[in-house]
Amino acid sequence: MASITEQPIQKTNRFSESRLGRFVFSQEAILLVITIAAIALLATQNERFLTMRNVSRELVLIFEVALIALPMTLIIIAGGIDLSVGSTFGLSAIVLGFLWQDSGWSLEMAIVASLFTGLLCGFINGIVIVRLGVPPLIMTLATLALFRGFALGISEARSARGFPEWFTDGIGRGDFLGLPIQMWLLLVAIALTWLVLARTTFGRSLYAIGSNEVAARFAGLPVNRNKLLIYMYSGFMAALASVIFVSRVTTTRADMGSGHELDVIAAVVLGGTSIFGGVGTIFGTILGLVLIQVLKNGLLLAGIKGDATIIMIGVILILAILVNNFIQARFRSV
Amino acid sequence: MTASNPPIEAKRVPMRLSGWITQETVLAFTIVFLSLAVGLINPNFISERNISDILYNSSYIAVAALGMSLVIVSGNIDISVGSLIGLLATIGGRLAIGQAEGGYPEIVAFIVPIVIGVASGAVTGFFVAYLRVPAIVVSLGMLSILKGGLILWTGGEWIYNLPRWFQFAQERPLGLPAPLFFMVILTILMALWMRYSATGRAIYAVGGNKEAARLSGLSEKRIIMTVFMINGFMVGIAALLFAGQFNAIQSTVPPGVELLIITAAVVGGVSILGGTGTVVGATLGAILIHIIPSAMIFANVSSYWRGAVQGLLILLTVLVDLYRRRRQSYSGRG
């Protein structure tokens, strides 16, 4: 897809070639500086900002987007995109509510079915993208409409309520060792995804696919299988996020999760993952998520209306990429 | 992307007929067939009133899809158009209400939104063309900025008591809804311009192969700037058509409009990979995605399943287009 340009490789700067140098000039480093600066500034402005209570509450709020951002990072690294995550989120919630309330399933089985729904959604995306060669942007745009349509159709605008206590207070608002359940889940998910991306051949293959799919194919990598797997992972995580979300808000609605796709992609791209594929880290995505939430929360505590923070996020998104472009051009090769 | 295709087989297909089977004719056929089929079930569907309602509703989406198809043909994307429509409609509405007091000519309420639309397009285009930030990132940032700015400015309150002259979209010259004229005339103008002007051809060239376009002496940067500014112009007109539809404007962003517009262009055969597609297709696409919900109401299908059917149809259109393209490229026509 990307045009091949031959650029003369000039080693202008030895430091920039070293391991440390590469980190110093990476998008993650820039982001880290901005994030720390923002946290420091907001902490001095408001003593409530860095309290455990505030932090853990914010974490619960960011949980769904964060969980979906993990597979999205893998997908974008592999040169794809998944716009249907918000709709998968909604459909999974509706399946859960419908099976439990209208079809008399036990809640445990309904949860399993809901997770399976997400997996299936991801499978549908992946198989069509891989087998029929439909561009991911178009395929997931179509399933964005399709899955949301199914959610609306199944629910007929009704909502499920009255979930048992072990589900709502136990999971959605539950604590484990003094921290919200969401935090533990998120930590496990981050660790696993990081491990897979950074420490396995599967992870390396995603970078290869994203930077040059033809070459990856010729190198004998299982391109189709791996692409299918990451879309299924994405569907599954959207469903998992949805189940936890339902347990927190204790109701299901067909419009749940709409717009999540843009929040997730914003965080991933802000975190330095190239939208053209081949570049990106889980650490960057986490930073992107943290920065967005820090700004939202910090500005809110500072008494600035929530809408101004949306503007801020837009500006920072563009600026971060701009600064990164500049630094890459200035200090890295050429 | 051709890499994922199976190797080219020298399968000869008789080409006389298939020259006529373009995405546009497939769409036109689908629209006619669908109308007749539903018309047989319920003759009211093809009543003059309903047909003109459908065209009325699809006009502003179609006008915006014209601009979007240019952006996509040039190999970019703009997901901020929904927010821009919301903002420009509000600006137009406020100017229209203040006209009597402010004493400026009525035309100001039309000119200013269009000028701001073009300016916003120029900003996006500048970042994409000159600062090399990917279009999806810039427009994602613009989406946040415009949306946040709009809510911050208006607080989402409604604008009532719009003067009659501002609601020109509700006029019916020659017994036809006014937006229809805008849709038809702009589509014809854009189609001719894209086909016969040097800039129009250059847009295809840039979208098809940026490097080749640059090497053949086209100023890729200026063309991308132009494309985004035209898109801003079209969005400005679409916003005025949208604003004039009703007797009040809610000064928020109409949800999901950007996806509707992109969908119209894509269903119309504009390839998301750039380089191919026509504006006529985009207009037909906009009409098709508005016919479906209406057809379902008249065919007595539960309105809850509207979205699902719409999604399925989008998917089907994309798949048919893909299949057609494959056949054509196998038989040696590019």
C-alpha cells in the first residue's frame, strides 16, 4: 500500500542509533514527558487529584476503552483497523440481557454466550478480511452498522434490569485486595497482551505483516491465521469489556458503546502506533489512555467544563503526531 | 493490497457486457428493483410523495458524500464531517436569527458557514499535505476539536424561530424539493469536473499512486489541499440543507453522520484504497441507504431490524463490487 521510496541512509547521529537514543526520540518518550508534566501540574493545582480514591475511580471509568485498546493496538500494528468494536460491545450487552431475562438462561451461561458473541463478531470480521480481501476499514464499517443493527433488532429498545448481587456488587463495583476488580483484570490483560506482542514470534509477525504484508507472506509467516486471530481477540475483548460494563451500570441498552471505536483509536494512535502499520507498543497505548483520562479528569477537577477537554484531546492528538514527525525527521535517519 | 489475491488466472470473460456493469449501474439497478419490489407489496411506496421524501432526506448526505468521495479517491479520509455539519448548521442558524437585529444582508447566513467549512478543510488539508500527519489522525483530532467547541459554545441548546428565508430546503420549486436540485446539479458538475478537468484527473492520479503522480510533475500537496477545501465547501452546503430541513436546529453534532457519509461514498464504489470511484456512485449510494429504511417501513418489517438490514446491504454491495473488480482484473482490464 505504501509507496516504496529509497532514502539514503545517513548515520548523522550515533546516539540516536543506540537503544537509549531510540527510546529518547520515540513517541512514547514524548508522551511520557507530557503525561508526567500534566500529572504534576494537575497534582499541584488540586490535592484531590492524586488521591487513591480519585485514581481508582478514574481507572474504572477508563476500563472499557482500555481493554478494547489492547487488541486494537495489535490490529493497527498489523496494518488493519477495527471500527466495529463499539457495536460488538453493544451487541454483546444485548445478548447477555436478552438470554438472561427473556430466554431464561442462567446468568453464567448468558455471560459465556455473550463472550462467544464477541468472538463470533471478530471471527466474521477477520474471515471476510482475510479470505475475501475486503479492506478492514470497509469491512468493519459495514459490521459497525450490522452489529448495532442486530443489537437494536434483538432488544427492540427494551432494556434488561435487576441483575443478581454477585454480578453487580461482586464484579462491577467489587473490590479485591482494596482495588477495583477492573484494575486487576486490566493489569492481567495488559501483561498478557504485552507478553504476546513483545516476546513471541506471533507478536513479531504482526510487525512484519504491518510493515510489509507481501514480504511477510513470502517469508512464510501465517499471515491469514494471525490476522484472523487478532480480529477475534478484538471481538472477545469488546465482549468482555461489555459484560463488565453491564455489571457496573446494572442494565443493558442497545446503544451501549457507540463511539467507543473513536476513543479507542485516538488512544492507540496518540500512543505512537502508526496508523499505517508496523510500528507501535502496548506501553505507548497505555500512556495514550492515561494521558487522555488525566486530562479529562484533571481539567474537570480544575473546574473546566468537560467539553473543553474534548478540544484539548483533539489538539494533543494532532500535536503529538506532529512533534513526533518532526523529531523523526530531524534526528533519525535523514 | 493485491498481494492477498490469488495468482492471476488467464480466464477470459466476454467483455462486451461487463463494460456496462459498473458499480453505478449495479446501484441504479438495485434502487429501481428495490423500489418496484416494495412498490408491488405496498403501492404507496412509489407514490410521488414518498419518493420525493426519500430524495429530500438523502440530499444533504449525498452532497457531503460528493466531497467525501473526492477525499477518499485522493487516498485520504475525513471523519470530522459530522461535527463540521453540526457546527456549520449552528453558525448558519444563529446568523439567520440575528439577521433582523444585526442588520447584515441575509446572504451572510449562507456565506459564512460555507467559508468556515472551506477554511476548516484548508486546515485539515494543510496538516495532511504539508505536515504529513495521516488524514485519519488529523480528522479524528478535528472531530474532537469541532465537537467540543460546538458544545462549549452553545451548551447544546436548540435554535428556534428560524426565519422563513433560511428554510429554503423546504421550498418546492417546480413541485420538487429544493435540496434535490442541489444534489443533482452539484453531482453533475462534480462528475464533469472529475472526468474532464486536469485537477480532477490529478486527484485520481494522486490517489492511485502518489509517487508516480509526483514524478510526473503533479503537485501532490496542492491537490490534497484542494480536495479537502472542496470537501469543506460541500460540507458547508450540506450543513445549510440540513439546517433548513426543520423548524429548529439542535446545536449538537448529529450522531453517526460521518459514518453515513463515508458509507454512501463507499457503497457508491469509491475505493477506500484511493484512485477509483465516481461522484455519481456516491450520490446513488446516499439514495440507496435512505431507500432501505423507508422500504422496510412500507414492507411492514419491524423498524427495529432496520439497522441490521442496512448493514447487511452495505456488506453485500461491497462484496458484489469486489467480485466484479476481481473478474475484471483477471481478464486483463485494470
